[in-house]
Amino acid sequence: MTIIRTLLLTLALAIGVSACSVMRGQESMREYTSDASITTAVKTSFAKDSTVAATSIGVETLDGIVQLSGFAKSQEEKSRAEMLAKQAKGVKTVRNNIIVRP
């Protein structure tokens, strides 16, 4: 009897945790996966580009909106990062909050 109660409690907890973000009006699992894919694609394009310092620029995605943050060495690097982010599949818009270091 105790084992069954433990299993049921564990199952209820697992369902509650997995549905938690959806119940609060946040992303569904599909949207989360899509946003994660976009973030990965943008970071990968940064890593492949010699103009962009991939480790200095943060990328976050929510509902297809990509937000860039961090520091760039030049306006050219900032602009290039934005352009690369816009080219990623699934991106709706890019918010470029990268700061150019003086």
C-alpha cells in the first residue's frame, strides 16, 4: 500500500512539474524546444563567424524573439551579431542590447 501511494505521489508530482510552465501562461514544450533550437542556431553561427566573439555575447530566445546581450569590440561586431541572429530559422525579431566597449 505504501509503495502504491509513493508511486502515485511521484507521478502526480512529475505531471505537476512538467505542466507547471504551461499552466502559468508560459511556453509549451514545443515552443520551448523551438526557442532552444533558435538559441543554439544563433550561438553556432556566432562560433563559426570570425567577426563575432561568441563567448562575449549572450543569446536568449522567447517566442521566437531573440535578445542579444553582452559586449562587442566594435560596432561592426554588434551589427554582424544582429545580422546572424536574424538569419536563424524561426526568428521573429532581434533585440540587440549588445554594448560596444569603448
